[in-house]
Amino acid sequence: MRSIDDFTRPLENISPMDDPLGLIVRDWAEKYVIPHRRKFDEDYVDHKFIEPAFDKLMGEMGMQRVLFPENMGGWGFGRSDHVGTSMYRIMEEVARADSGMAVAYGVVYWPLLMIAVEPHVNYELCKEFAPIFCDTEEARFAANAMTEPQGGSDIENMEILGGSTIQTTAVLDGDEWVINGHKLWPTNSGGVCNLFGVVCTTNPGSRDPDDFAFIFVPADTPGCTQGPPYQKAGMAADKNGDIWFENVRVPKSYRAHGPGLDAMYFKEMVSLGNMASTAFVGGVLLNVWERLYEFVSEETYKGQPLKEHDAVAGLLADIARDAEVVRIVGYQNARMMDRPDIYGARWSDEQVAKARLYKYWSADVGMETLGKAMNLMSVYGADRDWDIEKHWRDLKIVQLWLGGKQLGQAEVARWFWDLETV
Ligand SMILES: Cc1cc2nc3c(=O)[nH]c(=O)nc-3n(C[C@H](O)[C@H](O)[C@H](O)COP(=O)(O)OP(=O)(O)OC[C@H]3O[C@@H](n4cnc5c(N)ncnc54)[C@H](O)[C@@H]3O)c2cc1C
């Protein structure tokens, strides 16, 4: 009998840790997530069922520590040349169980990529923030506070808009930054965040990359408040809400790198965020394949298992094809992140455009696949007991974030077709 491990990975190219880590996370997902995930939707405020699973994975098993240097209690992944492929596998395994959990867990790394990954480790800030994540057995969350009420996509659209629409301001007053602004939607806001990475401008309206600032703000800093979580179509494990920064003061050293460099490495966050999103699609598709395998083997039509009918077999072939190709493409993207010496810097416009391409393509494929699976399952496709409708609601959200499909298309067209204005 086939299993999800029959879907192809580039075995000659992946981390030696791929299976050891992947199987540990799979075991966690089987015990702590899959048996409970149907209760997650109603748990979006309290996280009564969700929190114990996070505590286990991130706190007890230590998976929130991986990026930090070993001498600070971390696992040293920030200097691994397999950081992309290792992350890809972990994200895929978590998303197979629950892609909302995968994004909440993945975004713990997101702002930390700025300071904990070679070739731009900021050891002073790593030392400052490592205890939040490394000195505890409980889950701790970070957030990338980027999106604002007037728009998220324009802030990510660095090449054309250069940060000129950012309204959250950072003003240097002696040895402190004073931050004012309103963010919304960041993953791990909605009350759970411990550490924000805040996208700010030091000169509103400016397109100069020197004026783009990425500043860390511990969530308990006076003047920083989080609203309650929004209720979304799915992904209840990821809390999203409003954050207000009112005369929030942090030390000058909490800026990630400084003029020019913050803007440059922020683009790396965009490419890695898109790569992780492809992993979420890949993980969901593996679970869709598993659940559907059960369904089409058990259900019968004209006395034969559903899968033994020509029309059904054609659709099943397409679904397996799409899960297989998304996995190959996703791992290829992860490998590109691991080998900047061959593929260019992770913050290059090329890597950003290509990661966006894989993300929006895989999200489209994932949505089509879920539609086909639901058609095959008929009413059971909408039945919570089969989990397919959950993945359908969750995956739609993957399609919408990071500027949505349109920004993805704009950045891909710009790079491949040398556009100058879009
Ligand atoms: C579950 C979830 C998690 C999220 N996590 C985070 C997070 O961690 N941090 C964070 O800061 N935000 C986060 N977001 C917010 C998300 O990234 C933004 O909602 C998204 O980037 C779009 O921004 P917007 O909603 O402000 O839409 P807008 O930017 O206002 O865009 C509106 C529409 O215009 C389209 N558009 C934008 N630019 C162009 C263009 N150049 N050409 C053509 N069309 C364009 C967009 O695709 C969209 O359809 C999250 C959202 C969700 C749902």
C-alpha cells in the first residue's frame, strides 16, 4: 500500500536531518493535532485544544529554538546550509495536520530570520531575545507586524513603492526609538505575541531604502496593545488581530541592522514567507491524498471501489500528479534558498519573484485539487469528519496572504518580462 512517503523529494539534495526531524514532527502531529483538529474552529479565541499542542512542539520539544545559536540555547539552524530544506519539511509536516498551526509556528521564525540567519546574524539581538524562546518549556510567539489598515501589499511591493506607503513611524529620541502606528492581521497577534518585528518608516512617504526600519518590540513594552483575534474562514490556530503602538519606546539597538540593510533583508522575509506557503500547500495536499485514498477505497459504486472506475481514476491521477509536482517544486524552491551561491541572494528580486511564482501557482493548484476531491466525495466533501472542507477553507487563506495572487503576478511579470511600472 502506498503512503505519503512515496511522493518524491530531491533525495540527493536534502538535509540529513530531513527524515529525523520530519518524522518527529509527524509523530507529534499524529498524537497531538490530528485527533483534535476538528475542534479547532470553535477554539479560535481560547486555544484550549490548540495551546497544548503548541506547547509540546515548540516548548517541550524545543522547535521554537532552532534558529538561535547553540551557545544561546538554540539549535544553530541559522548557520545551516540546509535551513531552507529543513524548514520546508517541518512546515509540510505541520501543515499536513493543520496549516493554521503551520503558519503560527512558521511565523515564530519569520521576524527572527532578520537577525538569526547567516550571513547577517545580529548576535547582540539574538542574545537579547533568545531567552524568550529558549528558556521555557511553553510555546512563545513572534510576529511580523507589516500590514496596515491602508494596505499590506504596497508595503511588500518594495521594488516599486520602496516602503513609501508605510505609516508606522519610528523616531530616534536619544538612545531610543519611539514608535507610533497601527498594524493589523499579523500572524500570532490577537493577544498571543511575545515579540514583534515591526515594519516602520523613519521618514513617511520616502522611497529611500535607508528610511525603512525593522525594529523589534517585546509585546509587553508600555504603549503596545493587541486586540482580540479575528474570526476567519479557518486557520483558527493562527490568531490575527490589531496591534497599536502608541509612543512605544525601545532601545536604539533593537533596529535589526540599520539604513539600507533592513529593507534589503526584509525582501528575504518575503521570499522565505512564500517558500513556506508552498510547503503549507504541499502538506495539505499530502493529507488530502491520504483522506481521499481511504474514501475511494472504501466507497463503492456498481459493486466496485470508487477508485476502480475509469472516470474516477482519471481524477485521482490528476490529484496525485498535483501533489507530486507541488512537492518537487516546493523542495526546489527550498533548495534555491539554501544555495544562494548558485541561485543568488535570498533577498534578490529574482528569488522574491520566483518564490512568489511557486506560491501562487501551488495555491491555485491546491484550490483546484480540493475542488476535485470534494466533487468526488460529494456530500462527504463538506462533512467535517473527512477534513477535506477544513483544508479547503484553510488553503483559500494561503492564497490570499502575502499580497494575494495579484501582487504575486505583478512581481513575477515584472521580473520575467522586464516591466518598469507595474
Ligand atoms: C491568515 C493570515 C495571516 C497573515 N499574516 C500576516 C503577517 O504575519 N504579517 C502581516 O503583516 N500581515 C499578515 N497578513 C495580512 C496579509 O498579508 C495581507 O492581508 C495581504 O498582504 C493583503 O493586504 P491587504 O489585505 O491590506 O490588501 P491590499 O494590499 O489592500 O490589496 C487589495 C487587493 O489589491 C491587490 N493588489 C495589491 N497590489 C497589487 C498590484 N501591484 N497589482 C494588482 N493588484 C494588487 C491585492 O492582491 C488585493 O487583492 C495575514 C493575513 C491572513 C489572512
